[in-house]
Amino acid sequence: MIITGYKYTIEQDAIDAREQCDTYYGIPVSPEDVTQNWCDYETANLDTPIFYYIRFDESLTVVLGEPEIFEVTVPNPF
């Protein structure tokens, strides 16, 4: 699957990117809020080496910069 987004080789880097977006957008407003993160990261655990990524959304550009295009291996549905 071709993804446009932000790719990280270290999970902590993906966590840090998510936290940067949360801080920029003021999420969560309170600990009881349903929305706890502006975005989240996913794990490409079928790829070698494993990597982490955040799917692109226009709102992320101001915080994370321009996205890249990369491939993620997904399970065969058949």
C-alpha cells in the first residue's frame, strides 16, 4: 500500500511527533476529553525493518512539515 505521511524508524520519534501535534493544537483540553491525540501513529510490522508512520493530513504540515510517499506491507485479505 502506498502511503503519504511521516515515517519514523524509532517508535519514540513517532510518539514525539504525535505529542508535538497535540501541543500545537491544544489536545487534550482536559484529561476527561474523548479526544486525547490530534493524530496517532501506526506500526508497519510486516516490513523489515519495522517502522512507524503517521498518515498525512493537511493539518499536520504546519507541525511536521511536508510528507513523504512510502510503501507499507499489508496482510493479504485472501
